[in-house]
Amino acid sequence: MSIAKVIEVISEGKSIEEAIQSAVTEAAKTLHNIKQINVQHIEALIENNKVSKYRVNVKISFVLDTNRQAD
């Protein structure tokens, strides 16, 4: 039986895809077994009447490693 945990993060990038990938890349530095993300919210930051960055709120799901022994 697997147990998953979900965390919520906010990330930004020059495109929506870049913002989403940035969230996964940064989370993967401290998490493993990432299985999916769910984009909760997308917003765009505006400068001089143009979109300058996109920001996304995502929920990242990862499977807990239950095979590890506690120290």
C-alpha cells in the first residue's frame, strides 16, 4: 500500500509551462517520488501593459517512502 503526501507551492516563470516546471524542479531538490501536480491557480504579472511573468499555485503529490527504517 502506498501513501501519498500533497504540498502546495507557488512558482513563477516567463511562461505558464516554465512556471510549472520550475515548481517541479525546485521541489525535486528535497522531495523524491513526485507523481503528479495539480495546477490550482494561474495569474499573470503586468508591467507596462504587458505580461512580464506568470505565477502558478500548484499542489505536488509524492509517494512517501515507507520502506525506510527510522533512525
